[in-house]
Amino acid sequence: MNINFTPFAVLWIVFAVVVAGLAAYRWLVSENEEDTLHLSNPREEGRQVVITHRLDVIDRWGKLLTIAAAVYSVLLAAAYVCHIWITWNAPAL
């Protein structure tokens, strides 16, 4: 039994690239965030609320995709080890 793990590895790479891209996007969005809260300027306050909401959404997706990528990588590694184990212990024909 010979299984090609290339498509599964490509999917894992896609997961990793998406997570890294999301981290870079979060960094770009957070560049516009200010450390101090401006209550005297309503326009600035609204802008800070929008940035905070955007960061919350990015964080939620980032956590979800990071967990999914980690679980997928563990399952892929387990499948590969299981395949190697079965291949080495298979009787020669």
C-alpha cells in the first residue's frame, strides 16, 4: 500500500500560509491603532472602535485557523508515522 502524502502536505502549507498572512494583516491593522483613548474627538473615537472590532475579528479567525492547522499537522504526522509503521512491518511478497 503506497499513499502519496503530497496533497496533504500542500494543504498543510496552505493552512500555514493563511495563518501567517492573517498574522501579517493583523500587524498592519494594528499599526493604525493608538495606545491612548481619545474621548474628546468623536471621529477619532469611532475610528478606534472600528479598528478594535476589526482586530477582534482577525484574532477570532487567527485562533480558529491556528488550532485547525495544529490539529491537522498532528493528524498528518500520525498518519505518516502509521503508514511508515505498516510499510516496514508488511510481509514481503
